Amino acid sequence: MAKNASATKRRLFLQGGVCFYCREPLALSDATQDYVIAKSLGGSDGDDNLVVCCRSINQYFVNCSVKMKLDTVLKYRGKLPCLIKGANQGVRVLEI
Ligand SMILES: [Zn+2]
């Protein structure tokens, strides 16, 4: 197992097997690591800054500040839709 995959697996375990943002069960094959504070903004490679989340949510959050990520999660009032499941189950993304 590659070092990055091992770190993803470890962090996913520590998160209880769910996506950090949508809280849905997350398969390791769909998991990716997200820098809460972007590395380009000085975010670290440590557990204090890396979370495991759905690939699709990670793509939406690319280049988003912590403020934007928090704002998005708050807008969904703790029910941020899992975009992987949404694609298969017709979950509608909140239109802002
Ligand atoms: Zn998710």
C-alpha cells in the first residue's frame, strides 16, 4: 500500500469510516484527503489539517478557503448531501 493510501486509510478509520463533510459512510476507494487550509495558504500535512472526504466534495472545495467550506457546510445545516450518492439517488444540491 502506498504511503498516501495508508494515511488515507488511517484517517478514514479515525473519522469512523465516514466523510468528514457529509458524514456518509465512505469506501476507501472513494476517499481522498482534503487540506482544510490549502497547502498553498500554508496548511500543514499533519492530522490537524488533513481530513478524508468524498472525491466529489473535494473537487467542489478545491481552492476554497476555510471560510467558504464552513459557510457551505452551515448552509446545508449539517446535511451536506453526499455528491457520490446524489449522482445515484437523485439527491438535489442546495441551490444558493
Ligand atoms: Zn462526503
